[in-house]
Amino acid sequence: MTEDCNACGRDTPHKVALKLLTESDKPENAKFSREPYRVSTCMNCGHETTLRMNNA
Ligand SMILES: [Zn+2]
């Protein structure tokens, strides 16, 4: 899929993946604070854009 890349400054092909990232720096809370993120990687320059999914 094609998205705008901040690094390239234009629309480029991107590879999109979903990741669960731990936001808490407290190990005892880590398993309760994993949040889904959408990570798109520019196939032209390799720049990664990470968007939090549940930011409503
Ligand atoms: Zn790029």
C-alpha cells in the first residue's frame, strides 16, 4: 500500500504490520499495558511510522 513518508516527503510503498508494544516501564505491570500499534515501514528509505491504534 502507498502512504506518505515524512522522510521521503512523498507517497511511497509501505509495509504495514501490527505490533503489541509494552508502554509501562514497570515489569509487574507490563503484561497489563501492552497496546496495539500500527507500524508502517517505507519500502523506499526504511523509515518507520508508528501509530497507536486505540488513541480514541
Ligand atoms: Zn521513505
